[in-house]
Amino acid sequence: MKKAVNWALRTIGRRNARLNAAALEMARVTQRLDSKAVRWIAADAIRELQREATRTRLGVGQPKITSEQRFPRLGSAVIQNDSRSEATFIPRHTHCP
């Protein structure tokens, strides 16, 4: 069932730019729910609907994605890239010297 829902959401989001935005918003709202299956559906739909090829075909520019949108379960954490191109997790509540 989860693949069918995912397929439907992705198909709707590939129709035109307006539906792409609506499907992305629905996926982002859905991604915050507690169900593992629902989070998988949302993450896969977001990945597909934000692909460069999909957005180019629809004539939509790349969206600006914050770390909170990309990693919603981390809350108010910061994701930074260091010089070795590896992600570094820095919780906001810690103090840097």
C-alpha cells in the first residue's frame, strides 16, 4: 500500500509546477508524522520531486532547502560540511569555545 501512495504522490507532483509545489508541501507535512512507513513515503516523494530533471522539465528552479527540512527529526541542529566533505552534526544547545 505504501508504494501505491508514494507512486500517486510522485505522479501528481510531476504534472505541473503548481501541483509539484503542492505535493512537496504535502510530503513535508507528512514527513513529520510518527509512522515509519509514512516518513518513507514522504522522503521518497521529496527526493523524486526535487530531482533536477523533474524540476527542469516543469520549469521550476531548485528550492532552497534548510537543514531542518532535510533532517526534520534532528530539530534545531546544524549540519555543516567540513573540508573533508563529510557532514558534521552540531547540536544548537552546545557552546563552541
